Amino acid sequence: MKFRNFVNSRKFSWTIVGLGVIVSLAVFWFLPLKIPMHFNGSGAADDYSNRIQIFLFPFIQLIIMFLTGREKIQYCLTHSRIFLTDFQYNWMVSGLCFLYFW
């Protein structure tokens, strides 16, 4: 039961975000300057990006974690007519952030 409470807590979520940032920082220096991002039908790279984009997903995770911890956002989402569990609430906010940044 204690492990289940930890998995459903914000500490676990912040741990995942922290690991993402640490891995990105560790890998950044070993990446080439241009990274192939898209491949055509024959397998040749046709789109490249800078290695700084390795921080894109950890940055989005930080924004999601920050937004889900804000009191005004929690109040609006938890005082609606449909009551959500913490798990459902986190998935909903993550989905909204994903749609916003997409």
C-alpha cells in the first residue's frame, strides 16, 4: 500500500521529471550537432534538428507538473460538476497541455 501511495503522489511525478532532465543533461554532450528527425520511405533522413531539442520533452514535463500544482487550476478542475480522482485529474491536465503544445 505504501508503494501505491508513492506512485500516486506528486513526489513520484517530480522524480520522473528530474530523471528526464538528468538524462538529457548527461546525453547532451555526446550527441552530434545535427540529429536526423524524420526519414523518407527509402530510409534516408530528410529532416534534421539541433541537439538542443533533446530538452523538449523534459521542458514539457516541467510545465505540466507546474500547472497541475497550481491552486487555481486545481480548484477549477476539482470543483466542477464531475468529481475526478487525482489520477484522472493528472491525465486530464497532461492531455490538455499536450493538445495546447501540439
